Amino acid sequence: MATMAFFEIKPWEKTYLKRHLKPHRLLFFDEPLGAAALDRIQDAEVLSVFIYSRVDRAVLERLARLRLIATRSTGYDHIDLAACAARGVAVLNVPSYGENTVAEHAFALILSLSRNVHKSYLRMQRNDFSIEGLTGFDLQGKTLGVVGAGHIGLHVVRIAKGFGMNVLVCDVNRQPFLAEVLGYQYTSLDALCRHSDIISLHVPYNQHTHHLINMENIKTIKRGAILINTARGAVVDTDALLWGLEKGVLGGAGLDVIEGEELILEEGQLLHDPSNLEKWRTIITDRRILSMDNVVFTPHNSFNSREALVRILDSTIENIQGGLAGQGKNVIEG
């Protein structure tokens, strides 16, 4: 029997995990992993976290018995892989759980902007039934640029073709057969920016994709285009995003993520540390962006369908059981 600590867990998830991991001792925490909880999980052999729990070298040093970390996410930039490798701690992720889920959310953001759904709702809240200024645009015949044609990106392509859109794709791994079958065209990031009416980002976050959209290439984006980000916040340079929106280069943005979003969550704590000017600058920039009427923002929620959540738990359970048996199939190499 192993001791397992789960963070960022909802009540129904506790019930589900207890039912499927019966032989083991399970510890549940509603909040992200923090220093206060470390004393309570000293004997944990398994740690399961979501994206707001940072697992760094200092955390690992406090958990001497830890054998594996099962993150309930595809991305793993919140975990120090080098430190885990040095301590012999295996890290497993959920690489495939919500391809259609995130793709559908991306199109929810696209449709909200293209048809001014968010503006209409806010107007109705004020008992204003006028439609002046709410004219949208059709998706049919428009060009969608998909940056990153992995599992999620390909679902976005399929949905776009259903709307009658033209699709450009930028990806380091090209699959000509899929491009022919699905009816899209590969191109460079520069060409995609110049020719797309809507740009949707679906790349993992790493050193190569940090600020993939930046102050240089945002200037090349087709004027009035819409930017959609359901990937990771730091894929887009926030200063460049603000500039693009203020200058009218971007006609709007649909964001499920934004660089520095974790600081907004920590804003209450930062009130006691006003000296950290860089963090406050990030928060102010984010809030300026999120307050714009041509920006639709959801709180990192694109994964959050009931079906996807169950798939995440099923994969996490499988990862834990396989990892403890030395047969983990979703092990991340540091």
C-alpha cells in the first residue's frame, strides 16, 4: 500500500479516485501544493498535481519517499524535470485526454468574437436591445491559421473545414498525407501570420515556443485578425499582445490562458509584498488586456468538460498503477 497525495481535487474526483485506488492511502487537498501542506505529506510516495502546483527542487527535498509524480495535465512546465531525474522520481503526464474538448473550446472563443456574443450578452444585461455595433462576420471562406497540428490542432482543422474555412498550418512535423486528406496547407509561421483571418495556437510550452508570438512577428499579422490561445500563456508575449490590440493590428483575442495568469490568482498575497514591481507590472498588463471589449477570456477552462475530466482521472489512475509497477507508459524524459 502506497501513500498518495492529490492536490487541486474536487469532491467528485475524490470519490472516483477512492473507488479505483482502494488498496492505497489517499490524501486530498482542494488547493494547489504549497509549503503548508508539505509537512502533512512527508510519507507520500505518489504526488498528483494539476497546473497550479509548482513542484521544484525545494519541494522534492522535503519529500524523501517520493517515487513518482502524476500530473493531471498534458503540459508539465510546472514540474522541475531535471530535479526529478536527479532524485530518481518518475514524472508522468496525460498526453491525450481532450483533443476534441480543447478544440471545441477554441471554436467557442472564435464564435464569441466573430458574432459578438459576449458584447451582446453584456448589452442585454443592461436591458439594451439595440444591435448597433454588433455586426459580426461569417467564418465560411475565411482563413484559419493553426499553429501546432498535434492531436488538438488537427481537431481544430476538422471543425474549421466543417465551417467551410480555408486552413493554413504551421508545424515542425509535416504530414503531407493528412494535409491532403483534411484539406489544409502547410506554411511558415510568417506566412500564416500574414494571411490568416484567425490564428489559433496549439503548441506545447517549452524553450522553443516561449513568446512564439512576440513583438516582431505580431507586426506581420494581417490587420484585424483574431488571435486565439488555448495552449499556454507564455506562448504569447503579453506586451506584444497588448500592443497588437491597442494598435488595432489584432481585431480581437480569445484567451483561455494569459502569461502571468498565476499571478492574478496570487494577487491577494502580493498585496503584502508591494515591492515586487515586475509581478505587479504583469498583473496590470493582464488586467488591461482582459478589460478590453474585443477580448474574450476564460480562466484556463478549455479542458473542463465532464468527459475530459473522467478521461484525465482514468489516465492518471493508469499512470500511477503502471508507474508503481515499473511499467509507466506516459513517463516524461527529463
